[in-house]
Amino acid sequence: MTRMHDLTEDLARKLRRTGMGGVAAVLLEVAGPLALIGAQVAYIVEPLFGGEELHSIGRVLEDPKKVRLLIDQLRTDLADNDV
């Protein structure tokens, strides 16, 4: 697996664990161009809340390929759960 895939899979796993996978997939699709703003917000609040997790979220949101991969992973998981 590539580093990009690992990063998005980890984030997808965390979103599924909280039950927010479907909601996150829809929001990422609807607000596509705004994901870059979300990345900047993650970077801005990172010093306040600390942790590598916010930095990882920012790295995913700033790259349209990573956002698409995350959406695809979340959608695949939703389809698997419907079966």
C-alpha cells in the first residue's frame, strides 16, 4: 500500500468507528472545493489541540486525489455493509 492509501484508510477507519462514514462521504462530495479550506482550518487549530491527527486530516483535505480516495473508501465500506 502507498502512504497516501494508508493515510486515507486510517482516516476512513476512524470515521467509520464514530458512525460518521456516510455523512463524511456526502459532505466531502458536496463541499469538494471547500476541502482545501478545511485543510487550512485543520492546520490553524493544530497548535491549539495538538496531535498528528489534525495534520493528517489537513494533508488529506488539501489533495483532491486523497479526498477522492477517501470518498471511495467510505462509499465502498457503506456498500459492503448494505450487503
